Amino acid sequence: MKHEYPENFARFYDLIYHHMRDSVDNDYFQNVIKQTKGKVLEIGVGTGRLFSNALNQGADIYGLDISHSMLNVLYKKLPEDQHYRISLQNVIDFKFDFKFDLIIAPFRVIMHVLEKDEQIRTLNNVYDHLEKSGKFIFDAFVPDLNQLLNGIDNQVDFEGEYEPGKKIRRTVSTNPDLINQLINIRFCLEWDEDNKLKHEEWRVPLRYYFRYELEHLVERSKFEKYKIFGDYQGTELNQKSREFITICQKG
Ligand SMILES: C[S@@+](CC[C@H](N)C(=O)[O-])C[C@H]1O[C@@H](n2cnc3c(N)ncnc32)[C@H](O)[C@@H]1O
């Protein structure tokens, strides 16, 4: 995939997102996984930021991702006899010969799927892999209109140490493309290694959604029922909502 996470971005992913994201979504996803009696699938599992926790808690959880570099990080966290749970597949056309009671796509996975027909294929493929009354939960951010107009210019969004005495810093810039509904993101990583300051850049587009487009999309899919919440605490959508948490129900 042209926008696949580069190796060094995969390498530092957990450091950055355990810090920036766990407090927002970890409890929510661990709870819905715990409440599921049966198999769970995380599509876009990445480095297993949430997955590893769930597996350690005893969940019968599987994961797939399109990125070699992200999965390589995850494989290293798992004992070899659990590697069968992970596969390199695309959300659009993944295949399993069994079904799941819960499928989740946490942290913007769906926003990486840029084309309309691919989005519908993803939803329908998920539907086909769910048991009779299975659920699919995915999130997207509510676009910030200021950012859509002006973008962000070289904002430091993470600064810390990845090993004692070794600094790392990430900056982010965005360039909105209103007509294609994309936010083109440019991440820059700078870190100390081998007594040098290393630097790497990565550009990735995310497809943003407005509320009614999201509703139309789900309504065009095979899902019979769905509800969109405004945060991980189950608050109804309102003017302050920053997240679209979409829960699609089969049957
Ligand atoms: C922001 S990360 C989220 C990872 C993980 N779910 C988490 O919560 O930390 C998005 C992940 O989606 C994966 N991804 C993007 N497009 C994909 C596709 N078409 N099929 C499978 N995985 C995809 C990326 O490789 C990346 O690992």
C-alpha cells in the first residue's frame, strides 16, 4: 500500500500512542471485548496497542493489518503459539473461514479507506464475517472546521525519551483538500540514535466524514441497524462531540 506505515513510525507508534490515545479509548474497547462471549476481530490491529491487552485478559481475539512494519512490532510482543491470530490482510477483502461476535476498527482505521466503493466493500465484508447478532464498532474524528480551513503548521505533538537519555520529537502539519475530503498529514520524527539526530518524514491522507455522510454510508451497507455516539462514554452526538463512534448491528 502506498501509504503504509514506515518502519520507524511503526517502531515508535506505541511510545507515542500509549501516551496520547490509551486514556481516550482503551477502557472502552477492553470493556466491549470483555462483554463479548465468542470471537473478536480487530481490523487494522497495527502494533496491537489494544489487542495485546485484550489477549492477555483472555479474549479470543484475532487481528489483521495491511502494514508489514506494524505487524512486525506486534509479532514481537506475542508468544509464537499465538501468531496464528494475526494476518496480513486488507480490510476491504479480508477472509476468514469462521465468523466473529464482535469486529472493531479502533483509531481511525476506516479513515484510511479513501474511496467510496472501498468503504462499502469494507462494511459489507465486515458484515459477512459477523455472527447473526454480531456488532461492528469503528471511530472517526469529527472534523475541526478551523483546521479544515487553515491546516496545522509544524506543531509538536509528542516530545519525550524512547530510552533513557535518547530524545524523540514528532511534529505534525496538515493540508486539507476540501474537494476530495482529505486531510493530508505530514509527520516528522526526529530522534537521537548512534550519536546523531535522525529525521524521517511520512505523508498520509485521511478521509474525513461529516455526520450525515457517515449515516448514508452505513445505510447503503448491509447493516440493518446502527447508532453513532459522540464519545467513548456513550454520550449522544452534540455540538461538543469530537468523535463519531459508530456501532453497527447485524440482524
Ligand atoms: C492509527 S492505526 C490504528 C492501529 C490500532 N487499531 C490502534 O488502535 O492502535 C491504523 C492502522 O490501520 C491500518 N490500515 C490502514 N488501511 C488498512 C487497510 N486497508 N487494511 C488493513 N489495515 C489497514 C494501518 O496499517 C494501521 O496499522
